[in-house]
Amino acid sequence: MATLTTEQRDLAEAVTDLMAKRSPEAEVRRLMATDTGYDPGVWAELAAMGLLGLAIPEQFGGAGAGAVEVGLVMEAMGRALLCAPYLSTAVLTTGLLAALGDSAEQADVLPRIAAGELITTVAFAEAGSARPPLSPATTARADGSEWRLSGTKTYVLDSAVAERMYVLAGEGVFAVDAGAPGLDVSLLSTVDQTRKLGRVVFDDTPARLVGAEGAGAAAMDQALDRASVALLGEQAGGTMCATRMAADYAKTRFQFGRAIGSFQAIKHMCADMLLEAESAVSAARHVAAAFDADDAARFTDLAVAQAYCSEAFVTVAANNIQVHGGIGFTWEHPAHLYLRRARTDAQLFGEPAWHRERYLRLREAQR
């Protein structure tokens, strides 16, 4: 695991302090019960701290930080189960606009994202897979100087609050503003209420082409890789938090006159959880550093890390419930919230089996 600089440690501590104040369990539960799933006041604080513009180039009002810094922020947010459209707006959208290279769109959108004035999302998945389809069923039809989109996208992050949506359709990426004619957005009922996912239907909806017409698929793949690096940080943070939750409970819960952590079965389970959590943190930070350095092996490392961190988070979150026993299964206890987030994260940009297959494809191509 790469050694953090003083500035990176300070950033991680500052975000951790903010999360402790603004995303306690009671606030998470309040926001997950709403349709919007975020607090505008907290969003403004994230903007004031420069977190929304962390990955945005300086010429567009951001900090121009790298994947390591974004990953550290996502670690802190993952530990606190922050309810906010950070991944969709500050990470996925900014990565997509960078990959598309449309300077006019960047100049219009990125400063507003950095200032907390615009929430955006990206619609790429269709029924049957969380990955972009090889040939999107969502169509784009030229209509004079405009385009018209028709089709359905699913698993769209924060679609209910997004003021602008970037849609993979045909061979390009198109911008659609909230409230456009023929646009229908509905919330999906998912296992994780802390992360809002939606279904979006386009019925001859007016849209604007962003970037080159044939560049959509390649740009989307680049953006998803960058967002996946950030998601590793969230998974690592959530895994570590669940581990500490289990260890703390094992030290304070007494049975038969002794702490349950002194029993061999619980002791070994907590040790295994710590190994998984530390490995997840190491993997997430290694991949982020590899992307910042443009390491030749960064894509194979990412594929392995996505499979590992996804399964580690699920395993540790489930074992956390086991350590807590009966109380861990109740709605009132926060343990199940981490398992729900873990299961969503493990599918968000493709299931672990897909990432393993990608690793094998990349290794074969290198021979």
C-alpha cells in the first residue's frame, strides 16, 4: 500500500470528521426514507470543502486531484454510508466529460458541479446487465440540429434528483435535461435504500450530442473504470467500518461471564474480517495509485480488485451480523445497512464474475 502524503492524510481526516458530524446513523436512516436521498445542506458543505470539484481540472473550477485523493474521500463516505449523489455527479459525470473531451460541455457543467449548483448522472445500463450493452437498445435519431432518444435505461444512479443526465444511446452520449418532453423517471425498489437507483424511459425525448458521435462506448468505458476505482474506496471504507463494529461488539458483549471476543470462534472470525478489510484498503489504494501513475497493469489490477473488494465487503458485512447475533438481524441495528450497501456495490458496475472474466481477457491479450 502506497504511503500517503501529509496533504492526503489531512484530507482523509477532514472528510472523516465531516462524515461523523453530518452522516450519523440517524441521518442515514432519515435520508434513506426519502425519494431524493440527500441533504442539500450537506451537499453545499461538500462543495465548500472542494470535494465536489476534487476530480475536476483547475481550469473548470476544480482541484485537479487524482484517483488516490478521490478514493480516500470515498473511503470516508463508505464508512459513514453517506447518502448523497457524489458517485454519480462528482465522479462518474466528471470522468465521462473528461473522456468525451467536449470542451464546451465541460466549461458549462463542471464549474457548476464543483460549486454544488448542478446534480448530474449517467445512464448506461439496460435490462439484464449492470454493464453498458455492446449494442444499446436505446436509439438516437437525428432531428435537424437536435437528437431524439427512445428506449429504457435502468439502475441509473440518483436519477430522481439529477438535473442533467448523460445517456449512452446509439453510438454516442447525449445530454438530457430534467423535465424534457417524453422523459419518465421512476425509483427502483432495491435492497439498499441508502443509494437511490432509477429506471428512465425516453419516448422521442429531445437531447444534445456530447462529444463525437462514434465515441460513446469508449468514453463510457473510460468513465466507468475511473468510477470503479473510486467505488473500491467506498467498499474498502465500508468493509473496515463493519470490521470495527464487530470487534467493538465482541469486546463489550458478555456471555457466560466473559466477552464473546474471547471465544475462539468469534476471535477467529474477527481476525479473518480484519484481514479482508486491510486487504481491501490496500487493494483500493494500490489501484488508485496505479491509475494516477498510468501504470501498464492498472486495468488488470482494477479487475482483480473489483472482484476482491466486492466479495470482501459482502463477506465482512454478513459476518458482522453473525458476530452481533440476533440483534444484528433487526431493523433497528445498523449492521444490515452495510450488508445492503455491500450487495448493491457488488453489482453496480458489474458482478465479481464479470471482473474476473475481464481480468482473464486482459491477461490473454497481453500474451
